[in-house]
Amino acid sequence: MELLPILSSLRRHKLAAGLLMLEIAVACAILCNAVFMIRQRLSEMQVHTGLAESELVWLKTDGVSGADATPVTESNLAALRGIPGVKSAVVVASLPLSNDDMNFNPSMDADGKHRGPNMELMVGSPGYLHALGIKLVEGHDFSADDYAGVDTWLPHSPSMIVTRAVAERLWPGQSALGQAFWIGTKRYQVIGVVDHMVRGELRGNASEYTALFAARPSAELSSLYVLRADPSALDRVLRDAAAKLAALNPQMLINDKGTYPGLRGNYFASDRAMAWLLATVCTALLIVTALGIGGLASFWVAQRRRQIGIRRAIGATRGDILRYFQTENFLIVSGGIGLGMVLAYTINLALMSHYELPRLPLAYFPVGALALWLLGQLAVLGPALRASHVPPVVATRSV
Amino acid sequence: MFGYYLDLALRSLARNKVLTTLMVVALALGIGATITTLAVLRLLSGDPLPQKSAQLFYPQMDPYPANQPFSRSGKMPWLLSYVDAMNLLRARRAQRQAAVALSQVKVMPQTADGNPFYADGVMTTADFFPMFDAPFQYGAGWSAGDDDARAQVAVIAGFLNDQLFGGADSVGHMIRIEGHDFRIVGVLRPWAPQPRFYALHLGGHSYGKGQGVFVPLQSARADGITPSAMMSYGPGSGMDHLETSPAIWLGVWLELPDAAAVSTYRRFLANYAQQQVALGRFQKSRTAMPALMEWLRGEHVVPDDARLQAGLAFGFLLICVVNTVGLLLAKCLRRSREIGVRRALGASRAAIFVQFMVEAAIVGMVGGVLGLVFAELGLWGIRHQPAQYAGLAHLDLSMFLFTFVVALAASLIAGLLPAWRACAVAPAPQLKAA
């Protein structure tokens, strides 16, 4: 196939071909960035919380105040453990992805001169690591004695467990076991390291900066109940647990309750909506671009009927005509893609500075190019086939 | 003449039904997407109190120790400590001033069969209502005297009044909040500034229906009601001694009527911070006092997603416009012969130009109407999104008119190039070819 005749014919349609190229360039730029953002959202939605998610239900109550808090909460927990299908029941300060958390900055020395990064303070009642399904990778779990009181959320027990992310951030290259930091004037020492445990909300690199502490139920630690149960019985367990709590504590208010998968779904609801919206716009964009390519190609075919007839009359096969239009389309789309890549990169740079988006990986460029080439070929196929069916006799007619 | 162009344009559009539909639908999709996202953006970035916002200011200072800054990027702390907030309030240097904190409060209906429920509560001081022009259905706000006397009084929102008292005048009735009886002194008309500027960083919602219960700050604290948001900047801060601990948990608002009052207050605030440094309470003397809209912009109240969506929609509209240009251009080049004949029969270049622009405008207007349908559809979709502001997304009259402005502008820009090419057609070669 000779490229020169195609190029010289395109030169006669500079404006239309240029516009089509521009359209493809903008489409390519938007497509690359939108698909990247969709992937970004989807991968965030895959986050590993560190919990046995499919087995957990939670009930958020208004808690118990006063001196009764410990015995009342403990008897509530005992009653909840009696529900068929419940493996364990605990109260915790907060749950990962619940949009509700307590944060602090540790001091790395006793006089508070050097401060560590902001992290979440996670507190739970006896056996909560096991109940939530959090995996210990180093050291050991809290002992029974560690579950003591708290002073406005600061546990009396000096033992703490940190996530691997905290261990690597605070004590890189050394074992975290036995290391310590201070909250205010209180010293806490690491007795164990857990694999994963994300915070109440995701915060980029700091999403897993969590320190876990032990405490027995108290006025502070009495509102959020978490039950681990058979995954197939979650809904029934949730209903039974709510009924049991209400029966045992007529004054207690259950503000909210649900399964952990439900809570996770809520956390990502807006990301999911945004991903759908991006996908919808991308689809609409591709359709409009395809229609534009097809529409312009039909016009060119109609305009060149005579020229096609002449070519056919002097020996061009139907295949030649078909390939002519396909190659022409390929050239225009290629030009558009080239321009589009530059534009895509520019848009990505702007997004990076305004929305904390990472750099667009290079792999998106060939994939985006391939998608647009395919789209172009599909859109031009109809008009090109029509062109290839123009009979040679057209050449002999005056239009 | 215009009627004739209209007739010509309609004929030309009718001749290529598929292509015309294609152009109209593509343009409508672009316009629909743009208007939908712009309506949301307008809603989110709107002025919550248009008549008053220029006179409302938000004082900030920095009690954080130097080695433990509030933020690494040098941002001012969002809230004030109780001591500083009360010092500003007691100084009475502004026309009006109020401190605000939010809390989730347990409300116990007074009827025998009522179940307790949680309501969004505001702890504030007397000037809150007149300063923010909160409209009363019954009664009025409490007085500064009530604040000092820790009076057990409350103002409730209209929707809570409907729920508890069937909409009747409930002034003088009691309401039980967190186990304490409060006497209702006022019932608000529906009032919910969007975004809820005074709730920012206090742990409440920025959009949607407003708070249900308003109680005097000191009375609520005496009853042990705790704020939803609290940040401590030193050891020894706990929820039970918030008044004295190194913790920030209050937003203060000031009403300053003119520029002179603003600069006077700025000086007062700077002096106050320097005094605190001298007293050893503060280590830094920096202060800030943004006006309401400046504060909202600085804190990026508009979600990033809404901006991204608007950007995406504009990109899409650009594609649709370029698409229309391409198709109109192809169409007009095919009609070179017709143009040649019209030129030969005496039509001027301007006449040809206007003829093609009329054609583009028709595409634009039809695209605009269809775009409006798409926008309504898009907003219906937004209303079913999980965002706080979702329920508020709607098209007002100005956005309705703006749709047609966008449609007409888009189509006229799209028509410009083809029309210019059409009027540049030289008649002689076209006639010869025939």
C-alpha cells in the first residue's frame, strides 16, 4: 500500500483531518487519565484491613457511663457470646474504615523532644486481636493482666502491639520488640507486631499506622461491640445481638449496626460511585468519538465516489479501496494518539499537583493507543466497506 | 432574510437526518454532563449566607508548642481552646461574637411511649442566632445572661419541633437532652446554610439538613456534654476537664461591620497572641482572621471529586464540540456546489456565513433542550449518590438559562469554522464543475 497518495489526499483535507486528530487526541488524554483514576480507586477499594472481615458484625451503642460500666459491659459480652453461632464478642474503640478514629503523635523520648508520625490509638477488651482475626507476626498477644483500666483513653497497661508499618517506620532495620515510645508522659513498650491493621480512614502511606493497646471494658470502652460469627449466619447473629442488648439494657440506644462487609461497602461508596461515573463518561466519550470518525468517513466516501470509481476502473481491487480508507484512518488516529499522549501527560501533571494523584504509568500509553486504533478501525469499517462496493461504472457517469 | 435562512437550515438538516441526530445527541450529551457537574459545583461552592458572609470572620491563633506544630505545612490550627475562645468572647471587641462546638446528643421525648434518639446538637453562645440571621418560627434565642447563668434553655430546629410537638408552638415546653431537662425558648424555621460553614472541623456534616438542637455552651458543658471533635496539643488533656486542658475544640465567629472594624480587630487579635506569648501560654504569636468565604476556600470545602467531575465534563464537551465542527465542516464542503450557485445568484459572503451559523445555532438549541433532559437525568443520578450533598442537587432557573447559553455558545463556536470555509468558496470553479 502506497502511503504517498493517502498523505497527499489528506493534505487537501487538512482542516477536517486536523479536527479529527484533535478529537482523538483529547479522547486519548481523557481516556488514559480516567482509566488510571478508575484503577486507582479500585485498587484502594482492595485494601487489606487485617480483619477477618467476612465473619464480623458490629453494634454501636451509646455505651454505659459511671462505675457500672465494667460489670454491665462484661455481662453484656457474656450474654452475646451465648448467641448460637457467635465465636467471640469484644468491645473496641473503633473499627478500620469506620471513619471514626482517635489519633496521637507519640514522643520518641521521655522529655517529648522528638515526635513520631501521627497514628491511630486502637484499644480493645480481652481477646480482641483474636476476635477480629488480626494476625500476630512477631512477639506475643496481650496477657490477661494487660487488660486494665484507661485514663481518658490512655491505657494503664504499658504493653502495646504495633503494625508492621509502624515498626518499619519507627525502628527501621531493627526488631520492634522491646522498643518504646511515650504518649504524653506515659511510656509504652512493644510486645508484639501484627501484619496488617488499617485505621478508621485511609491516609495514603500512613493508612496502617496503628498502635494497639489493651483495656478492660470501662465507661470509655463500652459502646462499640464487635462479634465474630459464622459467615453464613451474620444477619441472624446481628438481629439476635441487637435484641439481646435491648432486652438486657432497656435504656441503651443502638445508634447503628451492621456487618463488617456492609461497613466496608459504605466506606467505599463514593469511590465506587466515582469509578462508575468515570467509566460512564469514558464509554460516552468513546461512542461520540467513534460516531465522529464514522460520520466524517462516510462523508469522505460519498465525496470521493467518482474518484473511487476511477480507481476501480483502472484496476484497483475492492480490497485496495478498503485498505485505502483503513490506512487513512490509521494515519489520522496515529497522529491523534501522538498528540494525545503529550496532552495526557500534561493533564496528569496538573492532576498530580492539585489532587495528590500519582504519576501516570507508562504502560497506559501503548494500551490507550491500541484501544483508539481499534476504535478507529471499527468506526471506519462501515464507510470503508461501502466505498469498496462502489462500482467502477461510476467513473463513466458524470455526476 | 432570517426566516429564509431558517428554512434553508431546516431543509439541510432534514436532508441528513442521521448526521443531524448524531450532532445533536453528541452536543446534548456534552452539555448535559457539563451542566450536571456545574450544578453540583455551584451547590458545593456556594455562599452559605449571601447577605452576611462578607461581615463574618473566623479568628485563628496557634497555641501549639514549637516542636510539635499543628501541621508540617504551617497551617493555622482549625479551632481554639476554651480559654482563648472565652477571652475573645468576653472582650466583646466585635459587634457580635459566638463560640461553636458540635455534639451528638441523646434526646428523650417527654411522651410516655417515645423512644430516645440521637440528634445533631450545637453548643454555642447567645449571639449565634442574630449573627447568622437564623429565622425563628416561635420564640427567640437565649440571652447573654442565660449564657453566664448556665440556664437550661434550648432552641430546636423546625424538623425536630414537627417530630416532637407536631409543629405546634413548643416554647416553654421541656426537652430532655443527655438526661437533663432544658426549657425550649425558640423554634427555628427550616434553616441549614450550605455548606454549613460553622460546622467545619467540628465533627459535623457540611451539607444536608441542619442540626436539631442548640444549647448554651456553658450549660451543656456543666451537664457533661462533650464536643464531637477535640485535638490536644499537650499532655494532660481529657474530655472531663476540657475547659482547662491544652486542647482546641471551639470555633469562634465574629461579626465585623466594616473595614475599620476588621483592621481594629486584627490588631486586637495580634496583641492578644503577643500577650499570650509574654505570659508563656503560647510559643508563637501568629494569628489569622479569614472572612467566611476565604475560610471555606482555604479549607477546600468543595470535594476534589466534584472538581474532577466538572473537569472531566468540560473535556467531554470539548470532544463533542470538535466532533460537531468536523461533521458540520464535512457537510458544508459537500455543499460547495449549492453555495456556488447561491453566490452566483447574488448572495454575499456574509449571507452565506449567516446561513451556516443559523444552521449551527439550530443544532445548538435542539442540543440544549436535549442537554437539559440529560442534565436532569444526571442530577437525578447524583441525588442517588452516597454523598452528603446528594439530596440538594437540582437545577435552578439561572442554571436552566445557563444551559442554553452554553449550548448556543458551543454550537456557534462549532459553526464558526465551517461557516467561514463555506463563505470562502469561490463560485466559478463550482459552477464549471457542474
